[in-house]
Amino acid sequence: MKGFFNKIIRVNLTEGSYHEEHIPDNLYKRYLGGKGLATHLLLAHLSPNTDPLSPENVLIFAIGPVTDSKIFGSCRYGVFTKSPLTGYYSESYAGGKAAEPISRTGYDAVILHGAAPYPTLLEISDTGVVFHDAGDMWGLDAYEAEEVALDRVKTSQRKAALVIGPAGEQMVRFAVIGNDRGRQAGRTGVGAVMGAKRLKGIVFHGSKSRQIANPELIDRFAQEILKRGKGDRAAQAYKRYGTPQMVSIMNLVKAFPTRYWSQGSLDGWERISADALLGECKVRSKACPRCFMACGKLSEVTEGRHKGLRIEGPEYETIYAFGGLCLVTDIKEIIYLNDICDRLGLDTITAGNLTAFAIEAARRGKITEKIDYGDVEAIASLLQRIARREGIGEVLAQGIVHAAKTWGLEDIAIHVKGMEPAGYDPRVLKGMGLAYATSSRGACHLRTTFYKPELAGIIDPEQIEGKAELLIEYEDRLIIFDSLILCRFYRDMYGWEQLASIVEGATGVRLDKDGLRKIASQIIDDTRRFNLREGLTKAEDALPVRFHRDPLPETGKVITEEQMERLLADYYRCRGWNPKGIPPA
């Protein structure tokens, strides 16, 4: 089938061996690539009830049929496994320059089995797999490890390194996989799975290219999107401000999570906004390959105690997690904490949430730790101890469910299925409540990005009737994004018609909206089946009690249990699931 290599590679780290497998066309027609193919492979190759940190778990890297093509937004890869943070389905995606070298190895997916007997650096190319001893790399931070990995693998071909930091080595359950010095496959703990396999990094390179079904169609489509993008207001806003533009928007609608989810706006939010970043730091826009939005921001602190510090970021979610939840009201200090997390290999959303949770635990006398809101150095110290599992860092390294139970604070802990939400309070944006509750990987904003239609006035945030139907349409469309693997920020440019053109141009298969939604529904059902076999019940498709019980002081808003029950029942019905949330056989 055009657009695919029709093969994957399976690497056995325990034995130091590998072999290729052919993938038949019928599987691509049913699932496309990326998330669809990886979900099928997870169900096929992972036994139920496997310990996520055992050698028996599998780690899958996947790309889509438009990777390394002219399609804008296509320079991303996906990582799939069983999450050590939630115990359920795990997916995480990253941009940067890595996807193209991954594609040029000539595989649609790479599956890692077992665990290496010693710290290892893998080299995967179109000529096979090389196992390098990485004993001297163990303990390096993510930036150092990436530099060493790229230097160690000698090739004239373009290459990319995916690495873990100390947090991944220590199997912190929300460790990330990094590439391009600041790009992260950031949620669900994929870095911990890599660490459990004693894999410090993977370097990809090769010279293979996928055969596109209709290059002329792809060229024409890309030119049309580029023309549209030049005048698109959203694209220009991303290029100018990046994701930090959301700080002002969310504070204005009083849905900016603050003081560990007890408020909906932050006094002094202007000091951590996009304007503050541009005004107080030297900022340059950065684009991934095949992208004209350039949402990435290379930020350099030009004065103060962190003068000279340079990072890619901070993104909105990092600003909310440390700025809002932890009350750090200086953008330069958030950059400092962002840099610590990136070097250690920690997911900033979970790290910020857990830090704020620890602050609440200290304030309530549950722990003796000297840490409080706005105390940057205490927060920085805690991040180091989490990554090294020292003191209370050992408790927090195991995630919010474990920490809440250990400290007797389950009634205030904010999470769904063991993963914390992003920076959109569902007491205001009620569709995000449904998005968090039903996401297969825990409280996730990216499966539907439903904050967008609620903020844009496409549907009233307070409306319940018809909300599940619209959310499912967004979710289905973005499932196709993840199977092609496309950047979310092209969601307003790639509707169903555009996605159909992309699929036809890449694969030669003609699909209308109904055909694409059928594929999306199959993938959604399969991720649900994965979670059900791991013990998921309807009871876990629920929000933290505080969202029902504790009104936001600025607005008095909650999302009631009755509203959630209605949204959930509508979601199950529209998905064709039974009242217990079980898909048809």
C-alpha cells in the first residue's frame, strides 16, 4: 500500500537481537499508521495485566504515511506502551526534527521487547540495529545524553537521538523521552518504560523514502495550505506568541488553574504571560520541519540571577503548572524550573501538579517538608529529589494516586485515572470535563482539544445538550491526525475534506468523512478494549470530587455530578457503547 513501508522491526533488548515483520495492506486500510497501527500492535504483542516497568512491557515508536513528506505539520512521531503512571493505555507525541530520520530507517513502527542487561544505546538504521554500551552515559542529563548519543553514532546521514534523563533511569512514573534539546514525548511516563529497559537512548538514521501515491496532489495541497496559512490569524498568533498566549485567555475566562485548583485566575498573571516572555527575555520563533507556524520559542533570560539561561519554551502547560498551581509569578523563574525538568526528563504538567500537591500536604501538616507557594528554590530542590527518588521525592515519583494515599489526601487530589489535567478548568469549560473523563490515557486535553470550540463560541461552555456529539466529532478527527501523525495546531486548517485529500494523496485510498470516522471509531474502540482488559471500569471515567463540590471563587461555578452523568451517558450512546462503557464485540 502506498504511503507505507509495509514492515516493522522488533528488537529484543534482552537477547540483543532483532527481526523484521511484514504488515499486510488490510491492516493499513483498517487503521492507517501511527496511533492506529500502534494500538493494534499493543493489543497483539502485550499480554494483559503486564507490569508496565517489567521487561514484558513493550515500547512502540510509530510514524504515519505522511511523515517525511511535504504535508505541513507532519514532522512528529508517537510513542505507545502501557503507562507506568496510570496502568492503562499510553500514547505520547513529540515534534522537532526526529520524525524524518525515524522514517528513513524504512519502518512504520519499531517495537522494543525485554530489557537490556546493561545500559544501552540503540542505533536503528535501514541496514539493521547496533547495540552500543551506554554505561558511561548513565547519569547524564537529557541534553548531555543527546549530544553524546549523536556524537557516538558515526554516519553521514541525517540522524536523530531520542533519550531519557536521570528521571527515566530511576523509573519515575512520569519521566519523558526527549529529542532536539527541549522537545518531549511528555506524558504518561514513556521515559520510565525506556529506563526500565536500561535504554538510555536510540539514534535513528537511514536513506529510505516512502512511495507517495499521488505526489502532484500532495504538492498542490501543500501549496494551497501554505497560501491559506499566510493570512490565517491563528497561525500568525502562534508564530508571534506561541502557546503562552493562552495565559491571558484562560485568566480572562476565569479557568486558569491556580493554587492547586482552588482558584480560576492568578493575581499577577500578566508577569507570566506571552507579553511578559517577549518583554523580559530574548525570544526567537522556531519551527519544526514542514511547518510555517513556528510556535516554538527559543527563550533566553537576559538579566537577573538566570541571565544567559536558554531553553525552548516555556509552553503554556508549563506556565500553568508552575505559575498557576504553584504561584510562581516570574516568567524567568518558570524558565528556570522548565530547564530543570527538561534536563532531568520530567513531564512538567505532572511535576507542577505534584509540587502544588506537596505544598498543600505541607500546609495541612501531612509532611514536614519546608515548601510553600512561590518558593522557587524549594520547588527546584523538590524536582531534583523526585528525579532521584530521595526523601518525599520517592513518594511523588510514583505519581499522584500513590502520594495521595500515602499522605491521606485522596479527597483533594486532582487526576483522572492517575494523570493530572492540563490547564483548562472543567468547572468553566464543561466539555473539557467530558474530555478529561473519557480520555484513554487519563486527564488529557489533546485527545479532543475541546477547549477550542468552547472558547471560540462554537458551543456554549455551559451547554450540556449535544455537547458529547460535537466532542466526539472533534475526537474522531484528531484520531485521524494521530494516525497520520499530524500536529494539533493544524486542526483549524485540516477538516474532514482536507484529511481525505491527505489520505488519498499519500495512500491512494479514497475515503469520505464517514469512511474516516469509521477508522477513527475502530481505533477508539480498540484503545477502550485495551483499558478494559487492564481493569478499567465506568467508575474511572469520572472527575475528581472537588470539581463537583468546590466552586471557583471568581464565578461560583462547578460541574455537577448530574451534568457529568448526562455527558458520559451521551458519550457512551454516541460511541455505540453500552451503559457500562463497553464497545460492541
